[in-house]
Amino acid sequence: MSENLLEIRHLKKYYSSGKGQVKALDGVDLSVKEGELVSIVGESGCGKSTLARCLIGLEKRTEGEIWFEGKEISSYSKEQLRPVRQRMQMVFQSPYGAFNPRHTLGAGLNETAKFYGLNRDEAKERLSTLMSYIKMDEELLSHYPDELSGGQLQRLAIARALIARPALLIADEPVSALDVSVQAQILNILAEIQKKENMAVLFISHDLSVVEHISDRVMVMYLGKAVEEGEKKDVFSDPIHPYTKALLASRPRERPWEEPSRVRLKGELPNALKLPDGCRFWPRCLEYQAGLCDKCEPEWKDQGNGHRAACSLVGT
């Protein structure tokens, strides 16, 4: 059995259309240990959410393996996935469609508890604990979804995902639809719950400031490929891949009078139906070397402490 709670091996997800094939995921590897918070970051269209949907079974992978708690689950049927989903829960980007508008929030949460086999007393105790975790008054459970704010609904969506005591929580852009003033509250609550429940979290975001705030490890993705991975401190203080450097340079400056970074992305994302040969990032890379980057598929280069990048320029 693997020591990892979750292990993804060479995962691929291709979509076909009349114009060709979109490689949303193209050979992604990732591992998550028990109690670890791993973040996946990258621009829109890099494959972050597709990865999450493949893990939870909402999308069928094209190729590759997904190992969870020592079992290979990528070919499981819906019936086989039911007990897995109790151990692997997901929180989505928008909380507004997460609850039935015709039912009170308490009724919806109790129905979830019943589905996972909790009796009335167990459900009451669990919901009381979770409401304490998310710092909300239990009286709000008598309200309907349209009576609460987006931040309150997202807290309750997190609570609902935790009713079954999952080993892994997948959080797909859980704060991007919320006001900035509310985002920090949700992130702090999520970090506190992770420690209290000893739960692993796979956190998906495009916001580097958010990722830096909560992560243990970080994986950077670009056009369906992972391009850099490592401990948070290594990735943020000493980035290897040119794409990671550009993402970090694009963050707002804490001190406006400081000289802005000269690292910038050039051009636009290439057509997903016609990806460039070699490294997919070379058309936008300021460090591009002709005859190397546009010809050779980059291999992973390890810089120690698990910090690695898929870049042909590393070590040259």
C-alpha cells in the first residue's frame, strides 16, 4: 500500500470535438499525504478543475490511475464510488446553487447526515460541532438559502462536506466567488478545520496570495501539464520554472513604491486544439531557447527537498 492518501499517476483527460482534441490533462502526477494541504495553481484553462472532477468521479479519465487509501478507483462504477465519496468530499466555487431553495438549511444538512448513516442524535451532535467550527449560530439552520450571504452559504457548504468525516476535502476555488473581505475568514476557518479533523485538503486556486497563505505544498499547472512542484517555501522563495516566476511577479506589490518586476508573460495562451511542440510554454517564455524548448519535451529536474520543475533550461 502507498504511504500517500491520494496518488495520481499519469492522469489524462482528453475531450474530442469536430475540430480536434483538447488535452485538458496530459499526464499529471500528484500525491497527497494524510493531513497535508496541497494547492494546485495556474491560469484558467490549465486543467485544475478538470483534475478535481476526475478525482471525485464527475468526469471519466481518459488514461492513468487514481489511487485513494490504497485502492485504484479510476475505473470504479457509480455504485463502487459511493463509499469512496464518503471519504473524499468536494466544495465547489459557487455556494449559491449548493442548497435546495425549498428546504431550510437545517433540513438539507440533516438529509445529508441521514444519507451517510447518522441517526438523529448523531446528526445533531455532528452539526453542532460543525457549526462551532464554521463560527455560525445554529439558529441560522432554520433559515432558507436565499436569506444568507454567499460567505455564510460557503461556510455551510464546507460543513456539509465534513458531515461524513472525509479523509480528503477537495476545495475547487472555494473563495473566488466571494468578496475579498470574506475570503480571509473562509480560508482561516478551512485551515482550522483541517487541523481539528486531521484531514487532507487539495486546494485549487488561481490566486497565489491565497495559496501562499494556507499551503504545505504547491503544484503549478500550465495547459494540462504540471510544470513545478515543491514545498510552499521553496516554490515561493526560489521558483524554478519561468512560468512560476512570471506568476509570482504578477502579484500586486505590497509596497507600491517598489520597482516592479521585469518578469512578464508575453502573448496569449495558445489554441488548446493546436498546442506547440516541445514545451507548451515556450511561445510565452522570456527565457526561450530555439532548437531546445520548441523541440524537446521537458523532463522533470529535481532541485532537492522534493522541489522539481519540468523545464529543459534547468541546469543549462
